Amino acid sequence: MHFDIRRDTGMLARKSLFYDTGDFAFYVSPVADNFSSVLVNDINLEIDPNGVVISIWGLCPYMNWIDAVLGSPQAGAGEVRFVGDSPITRGVSIRLNRERWPTYVDRSNGWIYIAGTAKPTQVVAIMTGVIIELDEQRNLCGIWLKPAQLP
């Protein structure tokens, strides 16, 4: 399984990322139709029947975030599509990582980074405040999140 990127699709203006401190979770508004998801830690990259990442949501307790100086990631707009080894099944999530990836936060600029171990070679913003990183084999290797407000 891997991901494909299509650039300049204009998705950035349609959705906003939020963090709910009571639920310790990220969510996107407007809410997307639920089909299936790809999991990193307890974060769901919501995908449509074609595998396109259309939303992001899930548990990510801010008490576990590691303070860091991250800088501000730069990424052009685009679309990310999950390509699995078998057909996507409605309601069945696919876990990508066995070991939890650390979650870093830069409180000075509002960015949160869920960091895999591979070096990114492709970076794309799929909506405002959500950036996906892929390595040279097109595996997911990082997720950048900037909700409307940090807890």
C-alpha cells in the first residue's frame, strides 16, 4: 500500500481543522461522509470510496504532545489518494503504523507534527491546516496539523 498525490486541486478553502480539548481530538468542519479511514496512532485519515483523503479526525491527547521548535511547513495544495493492496471496505480502517509515532507541537506558530521515521520527499496540503508527507516509496511518513486554536 502507498499514496498518490495530485497537485492543485483547490481543496484548501472548503474545510477547517479544529481541536476539541474536552474530547482530546481533532475534527474537520464541515464533516465529511464516512466511508473508511487509514489510521496513524489514533488519527483517522478519512478516505472516500476512491481512496482520496477527504478529512481527518481522531484522538490525540494534548498532554502527550512534545514541545519543540518546528518551523512552518511549506506545501502546495493537492489531493492525496490511498492505494491499498486490496479493495477498500466501507467502515474498515487500515492501520499504517504498529509503533506509535511521536507528536510534537510548536506553540509559537500553532503547528503539530505527527512524525514517522522516514525522510519526506513529497509534501502536499490537502486542506487548510493539514499537510501530508510521503517518503520516496510513497508511504505516509508525517502529518502536519494546525487547528484553528491550540489547547
